[in-house]
Amino acid sequence: MKTMSITLLTSVLFISSITLVPLPFPVDAATGTTVLDLDGQKVQANKKYYILPVVRGMGGGLALGLRNKTCPFYVAQEILEVSKGLPLRLLPINATDKFVQVSTDMNFVFSAATICVQSTAWRLGSIDGVSGRRYVTTGGRVGNPGVGTVSNWFKIESYMHDYKLVFCPTVCNFCKVICGDVGVFLEDGKRWLGLSDVPFPIMLKKE
């Protein structure tokens, strides 16, 4: 991610109250194949990171929330911008990978204990009967790529000079999957992650 100039920042502020976070490293974060964190360091597999929004004024980091007051937990975005949320571990499909690469299938797992018996690994839920949306929930299964775990694999993709979350697993050659960006839905004052036409620009900060 490259630092925005004062002129560009002033223009953005004039157009909208939404601003972008200036980052400390001078090169674009998303130009290489290895994902870089907020400090410009390579993101390590199976280490704890916070996933934070690039756009300011639109909430904080990612966390867990009970959307229907029952398990499993859904993946939510903190309402307060100052909240970093919960740390996650990123587990690439190739367990020997030391670093996280863009466009690679991986499991996202919250490092947190919950009251639910399900795991804190992400999975894409089925179509919600009320909203018609597909939300990101927990209860996913780590590893074992194949037809039985298709809904558990997500990717980090380059997005302009940043990154975004994507659901488009390639762990099953004969499975038909609906690919899409993972965005944020605002419902009754809460923010939930799910398949969306609007990407969710992110950055990663090591715990």
C-alpha cells in the first residue's frame, strides 16, 4: 500500500467523509505474490493476525457474533473503528507453506474460545431464507481439501493497491461453486461478512 499524497487525501475528503489509511511502506502491498502485513513484512502461515479495514470510518477489525442468537457464530466486523477485533490464523492449503500467498486457497481460523461446540474456522453458509444472502459463519473444517470441505476455503486477492477477501475455492475439480467477493452487510446496526458485489478492502496487522 503506498502513502497517499496530501492533495489526493484532500480531494477524497472533499468528496466523501470516507478516507483511506496511509501506510508506512512505500511500495504497493499487492504487487507481489506474497501477502504483506501493515508493516510491509511477509504474512506468515499459522501466525496470528488482525484483519482490518482499509477504509476508515467504516468499522473495525473482524470478530465473532451470534446473528440469530444461536450457534454457530457468524463472522462480523466490529462497529467501533478503534477495535481490532479478534486475531486469526491463516492456514494455506499447502501445509508446508511458510508464507501466505495471494490467490491461494486457505482456511481462516479465529484464535478464540466460544460457547459453541463448532470450530472457529470460517465457512460460507447456505442462502439465508430471509435475506437471500450467503454469510460467512464459523464451524468450518480445517484441511482435507475436497468436495466435503469446499465451503471452508477462502482467498486473499490483490485489490488495487490493497487486498480483498474472496470465496472461489479450487479444492474440488468437479464441484460447481459460486465465486464472489466477501463484503460487509450492515443490518440493524451490525456488520456481517458475506458474498457481495462490493469488495471489502483489507490489511493485516500481526498480533
